[in-house]
Amino acid sequence: MILNFILLRFQKGMRSLKQELKIFTIFIFIWMMGCKGEESLIPTYLKVHPAKMNIIPGTGTIHQNIEDYWLYVDHKLIGVIPSGNTIPVVGNGEKDWSIQPGIRVNGLRDEAHIYSFLQPSSGTVSLCECGDTVHIYPEFEYKPTALFSFIEDFENSNRFTEDLDEYPLTTGVTQLITAAEGKYSLAMNVSADLPTNSMSTQDFYNDFKSDGRDVFLEFEYKSDFPFLVGIQAHLSSGNFTEYAAGAYASQVWKKMYVNLTDLVVASQSTGGYRPVFTVTHPGGTIDAGNLYIDNIKLVHY
Ligand SMILES: [Ca+2]
Ligand SMILES: [Ca+2]
């Protein structure tokens, strides 16, 4: 009886062992299949190094503030990454890559866009499915189709002499105290007694059409106070100023890109446009200070 029971348990045990073996075999098979699938998913890693800006005569400073690299491989967007980052790319064989330079329009973190005036960097990469890292060194330069109404570096000139506010003692002067590049930048002074300083160029620029093509103002700044940037449109009914962007005070030089396209389209001026910088002092006992600007470019197609 006991012998029978032991035999039965043994046979039952054999059965469950067989079942377990079966399940184990299926599991191993699925795992191996999974491994096989994973094997083909081993990526190649692309490390995108900080871009080099190529010097093109007539395009002014090479200072840019490219915050994002829009990486395309085989004409598909792989990712939008900061420079110095590594990104995995799945695939095999020789592929085309291109990187579009990304900026933050109007200084806004949420306004991450490709900057259309710079030529994308491109090349080919050999994807290996082997986990190797391939180094990419992008280079950017202005497109030949990018046109400049003016480039002002304040080294030997200052076209920002038009005082638009009601305080004749707030002006724009070139000085040697600080500069983003070279020796000179423009300083726009404000104080509690002279709280507003609004400067523009003497000329209006009408070398671009108001048809929706990109019009941007590039510049570098350092400022004791927040300030506004916009354009003044020259219309038969008078000159109208509208602001496109604002920036906070900064004790270090920063580069900003202001999109003027919508304002240009909205005003449809035939008499042209000129950029406007307006800085305001908060009043009270706060010290007098300056908005410093350098390397201003009005760029369009
Ligand atoms: Ca300068
Ligand atoms: Ca003034």
C-alpha cells in the first residue's frame, strides 16, 4: 500500500517534472527568441559634439547660441538633443545624417525651433548594430540665401542713434567698458530720474517683403534691467512701435534671436522697419545701470 502510494507520488512527480520541463523548454525558447530579437536592436551610439561655426565673409560674428541639435538619420528625426550628448540609433549600414541647429526663439524655453538661416550640417555614418560610438562634429554657417539689412558690431560705427523716448539724456553710446566681441558695445543708460531709454536705428529698412518670410533680429546683450525688443513700422499715418520679445537682466553676455516675422506681416509697411530696444529703470533707490548690446543683425530672406 505504502509502496503503491510512493510509486503513485513518484509517477505524479514524474508527470509534473515532465510538465515543468516542458514549460521550462518553452520559456527557454521564448527567451532565446527574445534574445535573437534584442540582438538586432543593438544600436550604434552617435555622440554629437559642440558645433563649429564657419566664418563666412559679410555675415558678422560667428557667435551663436545653438541649444538643440535636431538629428536626422536616413531622413528621419532621431532626436532633439543638447550638444555633447550621445543618442542610440537602430539600423545597419551606411546612412545619411543631418543636424539642424535649434534655437530658443524670443528667449523662451518653450519656443524651441530650427533656425532657418543656418545651413544644416550633414554627412554619412556607418551603423553597425554593435554598440559602437560614432563621433559627429557638426559645422554650421549662414545659408547663401540669408540676407542682412545691417550688421552692427559698434567697433567703428553706431547706427542706433534714434532716440524714441521722452528723455534726451538717455541715449545709446559706444564704450569700452564691456563688449560681447571686439572692444566696443552699445550702452543704453537708465536711472531712477531718467527711467526710460528707447533707441532705434536712424534708417528704416525695406529690403525685405512683408509676405511671411522669416525676419529675425539677432543680438548679444548684458543688462542691469529687463528690456523689450521690437520694431517700428514706418506707415503713412506715422511710425508705430510694437514689441516682439522681452528679456530679463543678465550679468553675463547672452545671445538672443527675436522673430519679427509676424509683426512685419501684420503692419504691411511699405516705408520699412527698424528695430527698437527699450530698457526701463524700476525706480526707487535702485542704482542707475545700462543695457549693453553688441553684434546686432537684422536677417531675412
Ligand atoms: Ca563689438
Ligand atoms: Ca532717450
